[in-house]
Amino acid sequence: MAITPLDIANMALGVLDEAPIDSLDQDVKAARLLNLHFDLTREAELTKHAWVFAILAAAVAGSDTGSGAGTLNFAYELPVDCLRPLPLTHNGEPDGVPISWRQEAGLIYCDQSGPRLIRYIGNLTDPNDWDALFTEVLVAALAIKIAHPLTHKAGMIDIARGAYDRALDAAFQSNAIQRGGRFSTTSWAIQRGGFGR
């Protein structure tokens, strides 16, 4: 069954026990809030963790910046749909030997010549491409964003946060999020008292 951004918006309203909307362009407060927050919240939730479904790879030709030996003098342009790169390795695989690198704007600099296989979190916009557990996390994240301005009830924020924590726990437990590497989930896991210890 196909899922739409409107379905996700209405699921977020359901978390808050609010009536569904007919369209994200509808001239009602709930629709305006959801329309305002939808894309940014989706990108933020994709970026926060290495969601397995959103990991893409691209072979990228680099250019020598001429900075000299022993420096990060090879520059690689990130794919246009890259939200964030994953740690670089010699063979491009997640369990490969790490190499030194840094990111500046839309470029990655490293000390290895190209082409390089760059793994990254892609900006996937179609809900039908998402893992169901990511959808649950996004639903709850949207509910958190709109809870106070829509309901003016502090208790609804707590309900939405509880839904978010449960959805994220489920994603970690089912390995929907890749662990390890430079963008490890350890800090979140330690705060939650679970994974990564």
C-alpha cells in the first residue's frame, strides 16, 4: 500500500489525538504547522542516524588540490542528494580501514587519490522508499514539533516524546540503524541507558 506525506501528517495528528486533515495545503492550523515542519524534520531525522535504508554509495572522481604530501589534498564533490557522508575507508566498505578526511561545505578532503567510493545518507523524499521504523520515528518527531503550538497541552509533548523514544528504540533493536564508525549512535545510546556501553 502506497503511503503519502499526508498519511504521515495524519499519523502525527493521531499521536496528539487531533482530527485528521484533508491536505497539507489546507488552510487550518494543523496543516500549516505540518507543512512548515515536514521536510526539515524528515531531513533532520534522516541525518541524525545511519538509517540502513538511506545509505547510498557513489564512486566519485577526485581532484588534487596541490596542498602537498601528508595533507588532505584530494577533494571530492559530494553527491547532490547527500545529507551527510559516512566515514571514509580505503575500500569504501563500512568495515574497511578508515582514512583521514574532513568535510567542508559540499566537498570531502582526504589524503587518498580517487576515484573513491563514498557512502552517505541520501535525502530520500518518497515515503514509499523508507523503512517502516523510520516512518514511525518521523511521525513522532512531527508530533513533538507541533504538539505545543497546536494543542497548548504540555502533556501532549510528553506523549509525543514517549512515542519517539519507543520508535527509536525499536529501530535500534531491529538493526534498522547502522552502528559504529565516526557517526556512532553511542551518545544517544548512553543517554538512553542501553546500547553502546
